[in-house]
Amino acid sequence: MKRLRQLSRFADYAEDAAQAAQSSPSEQSIIALALALGARHVPGWSLPEEKLTSNLPPVSPSLVHKIRDRIASGDDPLGELFCSLRPPAERRKRGATFTPLPIVRSMLDWAEGHGRPQRVVDPGTGSGRFAVHAGLRFPKANILGIESDPLPAIIARANLAASGLA
């Protein structure tokens, strides 16, 4: 049954990703979607992030709603779209690896067994998978994400905002 739910979620995600890709398969479309999800409302907006926000395409409100729902259900659709635009070889050159959600959950299960942290540091935040799930798991902890690439930083901000953590 769990496997069937995962396949169903993947089919739903694939449909959403296809809709986003058909409208504008670009980093700009991901940035526009991230801004519509509230990325700018997360403190610490940087100049390199700001430079990426010009000439953005319009975003469908229904797509924003679908993506927000996927994020609320624990998925990372923006991170997956980002990974589809930047293949693993290109990401590896930059030192970027996107930790799969099952590993994130396993790491947090382990951490939870060792008490409740006051602070969680996520170096190389990427799309914020670990930061978001840590923030939801440990709501009293101060979450600090560090990301040098402005595009994933914007995505992480969107995921934090859409998860109610900003």
C-alpha cells in the first residue's frame, strides 16, 4: 500500500512538473514559482539572489497552489525541477548533492533519538530538504541553512515559506 501511494504521488508530481516545464522550462520559471511561494519573505535575501529575479515569466496561480500542496505533503518539487535542469555531473562540479528524502528522514529519526536540538545547521542547504524537515520535526530549534548557489538558496527559501517555517 505504501509503495502504491508513493507511485501515485510520483505520478501527481510528474504531472505538475510537466505543467511547469511546458510553460517555461528554465531556471527563471523555477525562480518565479519560488517567489510566488514566498521565497522573499525568508530573512537574509542576498544580492546574488536579487540578480536572478529580473525578467521572470508569469506563474499560474493553480500551479502555485499545486506546488504548495506538494511541499506541504513533504515533497520537494522545486528541488526535483532544479535537479532536472542541472544534471548530476554539473551539480557535482559545484559540490552539490541533493540528499534523498528517505535519507533525510532517517537522519532526523536518528537525531530525534538523541534529544531535541536547540539549533540545526544545514551546510550546503540546496533546496532546503533537510532544513525544512528538521524545522518541522524540531519546531523549537533554530534552523540555519547555508547555501552558496543563489538558485537553490531561493528554492530553499520557497520551501521554508511554503512549509510555514518563515
